[in-house]
Amino acid sequence: MGSLTLDTGALIAADRGDRAFWAFWKASLDTEKRIPAPVLAQAWRGPRNARMARVIDACVVVPLDRELAQDVGELCGRTGTADVVDAAVAVVASRFGDDVVTGDTTDIGRLLAALGSRSVVRSLADLRP
């Protein structure tokens, strides 16, 4: 398994104690994982997110710096999407060659395709045993 970029749905699944997510997480412990900063902002609600915090602590949070923000904005413009968070997931995954764990395979897949990325989109639904 290659490196992974997690989207908001993955963090929420972790926080809800989704058994399939946690089984997947355990199997991917040695895998490098990233969370784009906008994903963290969309999902995080405070200390009550204890399970989510465990996942975040094991990941690299990719900051939304000027270069990333511009690339995300350009992708939104090219694809006609207003979802900056999904676009950030696609740009980060494409930059690092990561697979994506998401609950929104259609939109993320479309954004990755617009980037010419070879990243694989893994659906949270497919993690279920």
C-alpha cells in the first residue's frame, strides 16, 4: 500500500468509531498518511473528537500555504467546483502520489482526473468487511 491522503469523511468515520475504518487503520499503520489542513478545519470540533485526534496525531497535516491555495483555486476554476476542501484533497494526493480514502469517490475522482493524477480513490464503503 502506498501513502494515503485522508478526507473529511475518513476523519468522521474514525471519530464515530467505524469498525471498518479502524480495521483499515490498523492494517495501514506503517503507511505514511496526510491530511490537508482544510480537511482538518472541516472535521475538527474540539476535544470531544478524541478518536479523530488519534488519527490526526499519526498523520502529517499539510498546511494551506500560498502555493497550495493557488493550486486548489485553479483546480476549482478548471473543474467548476466550489468545494475547496475536496480540491485540496485532490491536489495534496496528486502532489505526493497518495491514494485517497474518502466517502466521496465521484467528486474526488473527477478532481484527480482533472489533474492527470494516478492516485487511487478508496471508498469508505469499500472498507467494510
